[in-house]
Amino acid sequence: RAVGVIGLGIMGSAMAANLARAGFAVYGYDIVASRRAGTRCRSAGEVASKAPIVITSLPSAEALHEVSEELKGVIVVETSTLPIDDKLKAREVVGKTLLDCPLSGTGAQARTKDLVVYASGDQRVFKSARKVLDGFSRAHYYLGEFGNGSKMKFVANLLVAIHNVSAAEAFVLGMKAGLDARTIYRVAGDGAGTSRMFQVRGPQMVAGRYDDATMKNEVWQKDMKIIGEFANRLGVPTPLFNASAAVYTAAMAQGFAKQDTASVCAVLESMARLKR
């Protein structure tokens, strides 16, 4: 069983590792030569020549368009968070074998196979790819017509944006009041107010260390922009999402661009004049 992975960053490399553990022969390609996973190929076209199913995990629409021409004739599981219009353009090139399959989960969750796939596109193609999805995720949902996967991803990421900042806000409030960060994580995390983001990013906020990034702030800015534009086109008010955006922007301005988005806790600590 062969599978290709194009884009070997935080998410792509984690998916490739899990697929290898699941018994797949993995063929990988990334424009950054130092990134490796499975058998390294020299181009996206070489990956497509060796694997009937190819996963793409890419940082931009431009990157997707660059590789699309080389992926005709194979099933493409497109997992990136990108505008739907750009995925539709790629589908015009690749054909109906391109599936829109964004992911729910951080890089840390990807490493432990704790991802959820929001799949959309041709249902027969989806069924052909299910064993590959099983190899790197804990669950996958088929959501119908192409683009619905991305729509669900935007909904999920809106929640992530808000819950991440609310978790940081809760930690800073508790610490400024004299509570120990570890106690906040253990006790508040066991109550009604917890969230998946509190659980997943809480340990970094407790430690005050954000170097081991599972989602970098500079990449998250792209996702925030996509969600904001999507909501604006639909005329949907997003007051909490908009409020959270200002905190992520402050994180960028304060030098946290390459650090994890959990670093919004450090931003709020500074605003609260909290010193640990």
C-alpha cells in the first residue's frame, strides 16, 4: 500500500509518520529539502507516479496551484486550510479525484493520530481514500459536496480561535489572583468551563514556554484571514472572533510569530502586568 504526502511541515510530517506506522509505504516531497518523511521524492510528480493516493498539506494557495498540474490521475486528499475558491481552481486542474479534506487538530494532536478529517467531494473517491484517512486520523466525516469540508473547518477554527484566547484569559485571571497555574489547569480543566483548547494548549500556558509550536502564529494569521473573509461574505457577525483576532495580532507584534498560538497567554500576562 503506497501513499504520497506533499508538504512535510508540522502536519504533513506527522501524518506521514502515522501512515508509515500503519504499514503504508510513504513517498514524501517538500520544497524544503531538509524535510523528510518515508522515501523522499524530487517532485510532486514523482510522488504521484509512485502512489495512487496523495495527501497535500500546504501553506498557501500558491503552493497548491504549483503542484496541481503534476497530480492529474491520482486521488488527492487536500488537507490544507485555504479559501474554497482556490481549492475549486485546483479541482478544475486535477479533476474530481481531488477531495476537500481539511483537518481538525493541532500538530501535537497530529503526532498522536488525534485528528478529525472533514471530507467533501465525490463520494466514490472518498470511499477509495478511507483506509488512508484511517491511517492518520481518529475520525473522519463525509460532508457531501466539494467545499463543505472547508466550511466545517472554518466553523471549527472560529471556535479554536476564541477558545484558545479564552483559555489564556482564564489562566491570567487566576494567576493574577494568586492561584497556581498547574492548579488552574487541573481544577478548572475538570469543570464545566473547560474546552479542548484549554486541555491541549493549557500545558504550554502553565509552563510559559511556546517554542515547541504545533501551530505558529504567523501561519494562524492566514487561517484567521480566511475565516474572517468567509464570515463577511455571508454577512455573519463574529464579535468574539474579531476580539480574539486583536490578541493574535498583538502576539505577532510582540515577537511570537514563530511560536505557538498558546503564546497569547504571554500577551495577556503583559497586558495584566503579571510577573511569574
